Amino acid sequence: MRKLLLTTAVFVVVAAARGTPARADLGLGVFLGEPTGVDLKIGLDRRSGLDLLFGVDTLRDGRAGYGHLTYLVTPLVAQGSSVLVPIRLGIGAALFGPGDDLRFGVRAPFELGLRLRSAPLEIYGEIALLLLFVDPANDLELDIQGGVGFRLYL
């Protein structure tokens, strides 16, 4: 866990130090559900970004390390007087499991956020389909992930 936190901290510092285009943003937060972990969203431009999550696959017994990288696009942003409501779709990859039995999956999330105009805070929910590659015989398994989280934008 210590290596995970150190890796995340180094990544945040490197990402924050590099030159970025105007309107790109960096959000750091927590996601609770399946999976659960530290969430990092790196804005690539106004309507796209990368979402990284490092944590555990579940809070139930038998949990294992988990990480995913997802490319998100924002096709629609509803606007209210005090909030923005981004709707995001994505595609990405997940890697998880105990060290000797890593599993790989392709994930497709749907994300709905509430981003406050008065503070750099976003509360969001996500549901994702996860297509798991179970064994060398290429058996596939479909799983559903989901939860809620928040991000503070730096």
C-alpha cells in the first residue's frame, strides 16, 4: 500500500509540473464502491481526460489490488446556476488480483458528475461494464462495477 501511495504521489507531481493546455485540469479524489481507491483525473482538453484509479477491487473479504486507466469523453455538459453536470463515456483497461494471479479486463464506464461552480469540487457516480479475460483458454466474463466518488480539482 505504501508503494501505491508513493507511486500516486509521484505521478500527481509529475502531471502537475508538465505544461498543459488551457482548460485542462487535474482532479484528485476517492472512489467508493467496486472498485474502491484513490482516483486521479487528468484533463486532456475541454471534453476529454484520463481517469486512473489505484486501490482494491472490493471492500468484501477476498479483496485484491486493483488499478485502471480509462479514457473519458464528455459529450454533454448540462449547466445550472451553481453546478455543471458532465456526462462522460469511456473505454479503458483494468488490472487486478493477487500478485500471482493477475486478471485483465476491458471496461466501459458511464459517469454522471455534479461539479460545483463555486468550489473546485465534483461529486460523481459511475457504472461500468467490465469484460474480463478469465483464463488462457480465452473464456470471457462480464461484470458490472459501480460506485460514487468525489474529486478536488487542483
